[in-house]
Amino acid sequence: MSSATSKDRLAAIADRLVAARRQGARIALAGPDAPEDYEEGFAIQDKVVAALASPVIGWKVMEVPGGPVIFAPILQSGRVAAGGTWEVVGTEPAGIELEIAFRLGSRRAGRRHARSGLGRRGGGPRRVRAVPEPDRRSGQAAAPRHARRLHRQRRHRHRSRDRRMAQPRTSKARPGRLLVDGKVHVEGKSVDPVAALQMLPPVLAARGKRLAAGQIVITGSLIGMNWLTSRHALEGIVDGCGKVAIELAAA
């Protein structure tokens, strides 16, 4: 395949993802419509972010078993204040996860840590919080990881009180739960959010990107994906990290 043909193909895939996001629709990426590897996945992701033209307010990061560390941006256009309502576009179910997130400190620290990793002194990650991670994925659960990661450019919606933790390393195995209409819907535990946070700066830097002051890094779901429809009051709680609540208005 020629370089020009390959670029056209990646642009077409990005266009499909952008349209699906705007319509709240689910699509399947398979065969020639799926990225062939992680490099194509990152290239498509960059095209989608450029087309959506919304500021990046944070990042999702995870390590693929037997593969690389992958990441995806969280966009301002999908943010909803704590206590606000997530008005779901389209007729697909809304997917909800609960994660531990870090908000970065000073501007200087954002630059430094983008180059050399994250430490615990100075202006690095100062606050830890619980956040719900709403998700409207395209594609299928059986899709290759480098295809599924494209869907992390989701309508990420959260805002909560910051709660400082004196010892961030104790975040491993913190219990958390999602309440739906006041009742526990699902429970789980965190893995190692600090380790996930520390993986991000070098992989961003390798692709010409960096963390910035005020950005949020989410570090992996405590409860897996939970698909919901209709109207519900949602509350996410992570022991020692706080809680956050939003309203869901889905089809």
C-alpha cells in the first residue's frame, strides 16, 4: 500500500470515529477499517483529536500485557461538573467506570515530569481523587487492543473535590464502589495508580507530547465497565480518595 493510500485510509477511519462520537453511535472497526498496529492507532487518535478541536484536559494510561504502555486524551468537551447531568447522545447504553485520578500541580513540574518522570517532591501530582469515567465506545469488545484504545477519546465527565493523600503509594488495592440510585451496583479495588501515573510521562515525551499543569491522569477502572440506560443518580466512592456524583440521562 502506498504512503498516500495509507494516509487516506487512516483519515477515513478517523472520520468514522468522529462521526460516531458526535452521533452517540456504536460502530465496528474490522478488516481494512481497523488499525493494523499501535502506530496506526496513535496516528488515527491524533486525527480524531484534531477534528474534535477540544482542549486536552487529561489522559488515560494503561500497560498492555505483553505490549506497550498506551494512552489516550480526555477532552474538555466531555466534562460535566460534579452534580451535573450527563446527557447521553444517541440510543446506545452509557458505559460507566470508576477510577482513581491524579491532578498535576505546578506548571514547572508539568514540564519537568514530561521529560524525566514523576517524583513526589516539588510540584508533581498533588491531589488524588475518585472519578467516574463515562464511556460511549465504538467497536466491539473482541477488537484488537490497538483498535479498542481509539475509543478512549471518550466523553469523559467528572469534577469532584480534591482530597490530598499523605502517602500516595497506599492507593494500591483501595476499595471502591458505584452506587446507582443510592444502592451499591458494583464493587472493586484499584491496582497501583501511582505506577500507572509514572508510566505516562516517558511515553508521552516519545511522541512529542507532555503533561501540563492542571491536567488529570486516570489510572484504570476499579469496577470494570458497567452499561446503563435510562435516568439514574450515580455516585462513585473510593475509600480514602473521596466521592463524586453525577446524574445520567441515557436512552
